[in-house]
Amino acid sequence: MDRWSNVMPTPVSPPNPAPASGMAATSRAGMQLAREGEPRTLVVGPGISVHGVVQNAERLVVEGTVDASIIQAKELSVAQGGVYKGSAEVDDADIAGTLDGTLTARRNLVVQASGRLFGNASYHRLQVMDGGQIDAALKLTTAPASPLAAPPRNS
């Protein structure tokens, strides 16, 4: 009798098991993959620095440091302790960390109590929480054109 004949094979789990209900799938590299219908999100975690151009992200969450020449996204969120340097054109911005540069928020700009905004910012709607700091040139812009808005009638 061969010494290996009574050894049972060890089951091997698939490299990417199906996610549990309510959880996103994870790639082999451990990066979270967006589920269908969710915005393409880039999260720069604490202690991580990114320098360059951010493309094709619908949502950027900065918990570390980002030094970008320009980003265009729907949402920018700078978490407490996060730093964003550079230019950004977004629909909505939520600043709880530090933003130093030029920001265009086509809809909403929120500066949280721990947030600091330096440089230039244009926005349609501005909200600053008690304790939020702004040392920037601010410019109010008109409402963005809604594709669903009816054309004005001639009276």
C-alpha cells in the first residue's frame, strides 16, 4: 500500500468566492470592486500619497494625500486628516480635511467643522459648519442647467 493512498485531498476554495449579501466582491489583489450600478470610486487611504492625474473616477475619497493637476468627478470627499492639493471640478465636494488649490463645485460645497479650504473655490451652494476654516477666494455660480428642466415659455 502506498503511503499516499489514504490521504484525502484538501479542498481548495475558489480564488474569488461569491460575495455575501450586501458585500462587494474583492479582487485577487484585495482591492474592492464596485458592484454594478455603484459609482466608480477611488479611495486613497490613510498614509497613502498619490501624485498625478485622476481619471474615470466618479467619486474620489481622500483619506491620505492627493496632489493632482486636475480631477473631474461627480463627488470629492476629503476626510478628516486627508489632504488634497491641486485642481478639481466636481458636482459635490465635502471637505473634512484640507483642500489647497482650485475647486469648482457645480452644486454643493460643504466644509465640515474640521475642514480647511485654501486657494480658490466656486460653488452653487455653500455650507460651512461651525469651526470650518476658509482662506480662499470664493465665487458663487449660477445653478447648473438641468437636462430635465423645461425651456422657458415666451409670454
